[in-house]
Amino acid sequence: MNKVPLTVTGAQKLRAELDELKSVVRPRIIASIATARAHGDLKENAEYHAAKEQQSFAEGRIAEIEGKLSNAQIIDVTKVDANGRVVFGATVEIEDIEGERRVTYQIVGEDEASIKEGRISIGSPIARALIGKEAEDVVTVKAPGGNVDYEIISIKYI
């Protein structure tokens, strides 16, 4: 299977979620199932079926996170020699040339992307246009509403 890029922070968040699922959520669900079983007939026991459904969801998420972490290529952008170019994990400030609107994005893996938090996926049109470019370069992003030109204001490796 192909390695999936992941930032150090993204990997830490996944590990924290995995730890929470294994050490807190799983034991709570097991206790709920045991309590529901104590009520008797399982065929019409809504508590039991709800707990089993929660267990299924939690176990699926645990397997999903373990799979992601096992296939992750964790990249520490602070240790990458990028020679001033935009690379995975870099934080890039860009300005829309026409609208003169500045935004800052960090380029991250798909699972870490959150536009509200200023993190865009490496597979997004903006990130693909920015990769390999330097400060003061102008890039054209093919957006659904037409092409948009951005100037790279700054690149940080934090």
C-alpha cells in the first residue's frame, strides 16, 4: 500500500484519538453491554443493541486509525531542507492578485485538512499549484469558478 503523508501534529492527534478509543471509549462500551445483558432478553433490549452499535463504530474507527498510522509517512517540516520552496507541511501566505485578499494555509495530508483551521489537503487544487514554488512566485489555480491567480507572500516551515 502507498505511504500517505502526515504531519507530526496530525500523527499525534491520531495517536491521541486512538488512545482515547482504546482506554476510555472501549471499556465504557464493554460496561454498557454488560449492564444491558444483565437486564435479560437480548432480542428486544434497545440498550444492548445501541451498545453493540457503538462498539461496532468504535472498533471500526480503531482499525481505521491503526491502518492510517501504519501507512503514514510522517514528515517533520521543520527538519526538511526545502530551499525556500513550498513543500508538504509548509505554511504559505498567499494573496489573490485581483481581490487583494490574503490567506494563510498549511499544506497537510487529506485526514488533517480543515479549511476553518487553515489547513488544506496536499491533493487540493491550491496545494498542487503551490508545491515547488517560491516566495513572490505567481500561481494560477484552476477553481470551479474559473482560474484565480495568487502571489506567494511568504513560506514558513513551522
